[in-house]
Amino acid sequence: MKLKTRICKRNSAKVSENPQERNKPLNSYPLSCVDWSSNEEIYFVSDDHQIYKWNDVSRDTVEVAKLPDDFIPTDMHWLLLGGRSSGGGKGSDTLLICSTDGRFVILNKSARVERSISAHTAAISSGRWSPDGAGLLTAAEDGVIKIWSRSGMLRSTVIQSDEPIRCARWAPTSTAIVFSQGGHISIKPLAANSKLIRILPYSSKVT
């Protein structure tokens, strides 16, 4: 089934100068994901499947799109041109959103779905663009980490295990992946024939 978002009317909800009004939530649903899309814009998703955008200059919050009811977000990540370091992040038109059923979608700036991929057999805990912008990773509760091209084509499965992976992140150089699993942290270098490095975070032991 093709996944589609429903584009919403852009009704703005400006932040009030009144502290009581300013702290009033836009809706009563908890927020599940949030990320910067540029140095001035933040996107977030609520449990009612609604995608919102907040602007730091205008202080407006607008409804951007609504995800299908069967797509429950677990993580979101914008591909930022120029990097995420201080002064970087020139904006992008590519948004990655992952779900509880093992799918991820790649959306454009207008929240139109460019790709919808069934990637895992369990909830995706992490979906991250690589720092160099060449691809993305997904890590899930099925114990698998996969690397995908920027367009959503599978490149490799770098980790296969029986234990859920709770979080995964790229190295700043895009040459390794660190992930948490159970009570330990592991580093997987992406060079050929490289060995997995396992760290026990509460001791100095490395295996």
C-alpha cells in the first residue's frame, strides 16, 4: 500500500506574549519526535500523527501534514546541508521519519512522501542521515542495523542479532556506527573486515 500524507491548511498558532497562553499546548497529544530543519525551523510530530513546523523568527507554529493513522512515528531526522555544527545547517528538503511497524518514509519539504520502505520486522528505534549526507541508517528492536542510500535503496546489513537495539548513531566521519544494546555499547567500524568493539559503560573493560 502506498503511504500518503494529508497536506493540512496552514493555520498558524502564534506564541502569545502572555506566559499562561504561551505555555498552553497546541493540542493535548504528547509529542513523539522533534528535529531542526534549519537554524530557524523546528519540525515535530504529535501522537495524533500531525506534523507541525515552528519558526524561531516569527514564533509561529503551523500544521504541515498529517501522517496516516497506521503510521506511528518513533524518530525523525532532517538531512541538513552544511552539517549540524555551530553555524552549519543551511536547511534541506529531505526528512526521514521512522515508525513502530518497521517502516520509514522519506519526505520532501512539502511533506510529500518520496519513498516508503518496509525496513524491519519490529519498531525502528533510530533513523539517522549520515553526516556526509550520502545515506542513512536504521536500527530496530529486531536487533538489526541497516545502511541505505540517500534515495532509500538498501546498501548493507551491518548488524544482525537477537537483542533489541535501542539507539544508534553515526560517527562524525560517517565511518562507524555506535549503538546501545542491553547493558553495553558497541562500535561497528564500516571498513572491510573490521571487528565489532563492545564497551561495558560502567567499567573500563573493552571486548
